[in-house]
Amino acid sequence: MIVSERITQRWQISNKRLPFLLGVVIVLGAVVMAIFSGLIARYGPEDADASRILLPPSTHNWLGTDINGSDIFSRIVWGARIDLTIALVSTLAGASVGTAIGVWSGFYFGRPGWTGWLSDAILRFMDVFQAFPIFVLALALVSSLGRNIYVVIYVLIALQIPIFVRLARSAVLHTRQETYIESARCAGNSELRLILFHVLPNSLTPTLVNGSVVAGQALLLTAGLSFVGAGVPAPTPEWGYMVAVGAPSLITGQWWAALFPGAVIGVIVLGFALVGDGIRAYLDPTTR
Amino acid sequence: MRLTKFIARRLLLAIPQILAITVVTFVILRILPGNPAYELVGPFATPDTLNAMEHHLGTDRPLPVQYGTYISDLLHGNWGDSWFSTRPVTDELKDRLPATLELITLSSLIIMLGGLLAGLLVALTRARFLDRGIAFYGLLSGSFPDFWLALALSYIFFFKLGWLPSPTGRLDIEVNPPQHVTGFYTVDSLLTQNWTAFRSAFSHLILPVLTLSIVYTAGIVKMTRSTVDEMLRSNMCTYARACGLPDRVVLRYALRNGLPPILTLMGLTYGYLLGGDVLVEKVFSWNGLGSYVVDSVVRADYSPVQAFVLLAAMANFLIYLVVDLTHLIVDPRLEY
């Protein structure tokens, strides 16, 4: 009796957290794939065998081969290094810079003098930046600055800063009028100390919840850029580029070359979204 | 009178923002590595010819001067020429805009109707499995790349089932485009009663429209579900129900009061699609604005990209204005 109750109880808890756990498993799996690529993949990232073109999935080539005769499974595994590095590094950097700017501008919003003016100017500037069609902006920036991984990362950081500025700023606008901030001020804390130790830690919820989703979006954008041939340069195993390579064979029936790498992108973005949902549910007391 | 004043003020406010957008676009594009003069005269030209061409195009002058010329041309209705095709950009936009508009307008209609109906269904039945289903669909549609979905759909419906034509362009090769009236092939062929062209244009539209609809309906469904649900639980609706009003009327109240955020999201989606359907256009070789811009960026062709960004920015401001105006109609309490 007690045992079965325990089991159902435990099952209920895990049932509620199942999506979150699934997300964590997906993301961790992708990270493991990126770190241990050399052990998991059977072939090198740019190995190609001209005698084994467009072979369907088999026990030897688990996900088939592409038009160049490369093993798709191996290239997907190697691609995790490129795509995850781009998505995670750009999101971490974008979140740090964007949150710093957002917290500052939220804290000083509406103040007389240059601080209030600058806070307003930052918001206007972000408005202009966000009025662009995001994909076209990314494409123009990457083409103008050069097609390599570093440029893609810089461009993604630039595109993510406004998102995080907004998230942090709107949270700070709420936090700064809380009574505990007022009492901290009355206790004689300096403005810098107020921002760093009182406002900032209490305004991070939206950033944490959305950060994971933004990382997924960064992955989609990276893949999209490579898909039109403007992202990471050609032979590099990048998932979006692999879809582009496989696309022409799709309408003659060789679906594996395009659909497998794209599905991997989808599953990993899904993983990020599930992690984000899980964090949201955990931090929101009404759904916990 | 106050309404005209409101609209005028909004349009005035848009001007500095649009100007700022043109500055940013202009600067980004001038950093592009290509030299259009070199592309035009070819690799065997003498330095003199190259200089003459640069002088002719105006690319040898300082950036602020070039920007000044660009703005004054713009105000005179001259959006510049494409250096690749040597045609005025406005002509090229006119050729390609209908293709994109046909695609995104039809998609948006389906997204709005489908999203609204599905959202209402979930909010009204409050069935748990429908709720879960919507959440799951939202996660999936936001995660898988739109170009991947486009490819998967064309594999299934073209290669496997053979129900739809190959995913290349707006018409079958052997079909002539219908007489030009609006530029929308489906509308034009209906107007001129050209049934072969209509069938061809319509069957080519199905897959891209389906792709965009699947990807972008989720947001509207979720928004409709949550706002209508919230409204139905509000005091206002409880009171209406307590007064004995039929469910139909209560629902009308709920919908009318929940409409503003839904309308905003619909407007946002339409504006987003104008630049956001690029990848789907690429997959289906759709000769629209999106593929035009991508090709132009790659060729360092400044004018089309500038024109597109300007057009998209103006369209977005206009959409926001229309959305806000519909808010005024839906909610008379709002002040402007």
C-alpha cells in the first residue's frame, strides 16, 4: 500500500517534470555529441567516398550518405561542435551584455539628467534595430563582415542584445519600485550596490526563462543562414548547410540527406524550449 | 477630427525612425565587400574605365554625400537602379511584390481563421487533451526549421504521393501566366476565367501556404485560447451569464473584449512574414521579394536591399497603425 502510493507519488512528480527532463536529456546529449565527436563518429567531418554516393540508411551508414559520399551520421555528430558552439556562445555573450545594459537603463529610466536621457536613447536605438526584418539583417551583416564562424557569432550576439535588454529592462522597472529596494536605499547602499546586489538578482527570472528559447532561435538562425549559403563556409559540417546539400536529391527520392540534419536541428531546438518551459514552471509559484 | 490628428501624429513619429533605419541599412551595405563598379566593367577593364564607372555610379564620393543623394532621390520617387539588372528597383519590386503578397496574404488568412477557430474550440471545451495538444503543437512548430518543413512536405506530397506539382515556382512550365490585372496569379486567372492557369497557380500555392500556416498558426491559437479563456472567467462574463444571457451572447462579449491582443499578434505575424518567408520562398523557388533580397545581398547590389528594408519598415509602421486603429473600433474606451 505504502509502496504503491510512493510509486504513484513519485510517478506524478516525474510526470509533471517529464518534459523538462526530456529537454535536459536532449541538450546534454547534444553537448556530449559535441565534446566526444571523435569517439562517436565513425568517419572524419569532411571524409567523402565518391563510390558511396546517396546510399540509403543501413547498418554501415546509419543515416545514409550524401551526394558527396560522406556519412551523414558522422557529419551530424561533428556538426554539433559548430552549431552548439555558435548557439551557446552567442546566447551567453548576448545575455550578459544585454542584461547589463537592460538593468542599467531600467534602473535609470525617467531620471532627470543624462542618465535618464541615455536610458531613453538606448530604448529608441533598440527600437530601430528591431524594426529590421531579422533574417535579412543577419544575412546582410554576415555577408558584409565575412563568412566564418566568428562573424556568425558576433552577428548573433548583436541581434540578441536588444532581446535581453528588453527582458531585463521590463523586469527592473517592476523590481526597482519594490519596498525592499527602498529600504536598501534607506540603509545607505550606494546606487551601484543597489543595482548589483538588490535589483539585478531579483530581475533575472525572465532572462533565465527566455535565455534557453533564445539559444534555440540562434540555432535556427545559424542553420537558416547556412541554408542560403551565407553562414559557415562550405565543407564545414553545419546542419543547415547539410540540409541545403541534401535538398536537390529530395525530389528524386533520397530524403535522408536533407531530412535527417534538419530533424536534428528541430529536436535540439525543442530540447531548449522544453528546458525553458521547465525553468518557467519551476520559478512560477502558481504552477509549481 | 481627433482621429486624423492621431493618424498624422503617428505618421510624423514614424519619419525619424524610418530615417534612422535608412542610415543603418546604408552603412551596413557600404561595408559589403563587393565593388559594383568592378562587377559592371568586368575583370579586363583598364583602371580608367573602372574609375569612370565608379564616378558614374557615385561610389567614389564620401559616404555622407552618397547618403544625401540617396535621400534626395528617394524623395523624388527614385529608389535607385539595380546594378545587376540595370533596371529601376521600383519596377523590379512591382514584378515581385505580388508573388510574395499572394503567398503571405493567403497564409495569413488561413493562420487567422484557423488560429481563431482552434483557439475558441480549446477555450470553450476546456478539454485537457486539446490543451495539451495545442501546447505540444506550439513547441513542435516553433522548433523545426521552416525550410525543413517545406522540404519534408514537398517530399511527401510531390515525390511520395504525387498529389501536387514539383516545388518549383508559381506555375507549371507549360502554362502561360494569366493576363496581368493584380499580379496575383490566382485572382487574375479567376478574373479572366483562365482555368488551366488557375489550377496550376493554386496547386503551386498549396505547399508554401501550408508550410507557413503550420509554422505560424500556433501563436494565434495560444493567444486566442488564453485571452478568451480569461475573459470567459472574468466577472463581466459571470455577470452576463447570471443575468441569463445565452452562451452565444456571452461568447460574443468575451471575444470582443479579448480581441485586441489577438489582433496585435495577427498584425505582427503579417508584418513578420513580409521578410520572414525568405527561406520558404527559397525552397519553392518562389520568385518573390524574399529570394530577390537574398540574391541581391549576395551580389552586393545595394539599391534592392535598401528598397526592401525601407518597404518592410514602412509596411510594418502601417500595419501597427492599422492594428491600433482596429483597437479603437473594437474597444471604444480607448483614447487616442
